[in-house]
Amino acid sequence: MTAKSTEALFDEIEQFISDSRTLLDAGAMMEMQGLEDQVRSLCETVLSLSQQERLAASVRMQKLLNELKTLGEDMVATRDQLADQIRSLSSQKKAAKAYKVADASDAYGKRDGDED
């Protein structure tokens, strides 16, 4: 493998992360399929480089690792926010249903003091 193909792999993964961040920020669905294969390919390519080239690539690899870690943390935070929203909606739905039942059991809307 050449250094150029290593650069191309770095660029692809960095673009993937950037695109994923844009989608996450927009609240859109993200497709993570293929990322693992890209990272594996990059690692294998870096291992085939000379010692000097591997050392030069290590800085970029560390940066990439940090970006992936941050993206993962942001994805978990977004997932947790969505879970909280879903739980909240469920509670609101239960409360609304309970109020309807309470209204129905209260003489179907008659006010206190209303006589038949």
C-alpha cells in the first residue's frame, strides 16, 4: 500500500465522521454500516507502512480516534435524550387518559351543586 492510499482512507473516514456529525446535529438517521471495515482497512494499511510513515500517521490516527470517540459519546447522549422524550410522552399519554377517566367518572361533566 502507498501513502496516498493511506491518505485516501484517512480522508474517507474523516468525511464519514463529518457527515455523521451533520446528520446527528440535524436529528436525522445515521447509517454506520461500513465504518468498521474502513477503520480496519486503514489500520492494516498503516501497519504496512515503513516505521517513519507509521510514526507520521500515528498523530492523525490519534486525532481520528478522538473524533470517533466524541461522535460515539454524542450518539449516546442523543439516544438518551430520545429515550427521555419517549418516556415523557408515555407519561403524558397516561396522564391524559387518567384525566379522561376521572372526568367520565365524575357524573359525566356535571358540576358540583348541579341538581338532577
